[in-house]
Amino acid sequence: MSGIYIHIPFCKSRCYYCDFYSCTELWAIDKYINVLKTELADRKNYISDEVETIYFGGGTPSILSSTQIEGIIEIITDNFKVSPNAE
């Protein structure tokens, strides 16, 4: 069983208690997503098993639009074997 973790490091503001890497430069989101898509496509041979889990963490993953999330999922499904029952 394999899983893919997608780190979305963007937040509207930095929480004083958070130890995770994050940034508040929201202007960089589209550039980050484009680089992320390239990285995912470049790593398509890293996972030969069927992907059972796709997890978005961060930062604040909900800062992305539904179109941005759909684009990331599309790159994943185009480059990896994703289970029809994946979470």
C-alpha cells in the first residue's frame, strides 16, 4: 500500500504555536503548484504500488481553490496507479 503526501505550505497568517514549515506569501501559490506538478510527473516511477491514500497537509491546504486541488489530483492520477477506492 502506498500513499502520497502533498505539503501545501501556505497560510494567511503564521500561528505562533506552529512548528510546521509555512509561508504567508500567497502570491507564490500558483508558482508552487506548477513546480509541484512537475515534481510529481518526474517521480512517477518512484511508486510502483497502487496508491491508496492522497493526503494534503500544510500549512493550510484549504487555502487552495477547488480548481487548484483538481489540477494536482489530475497530475497524480495521470502519473500513478491510484486505487478507485483511494482516500
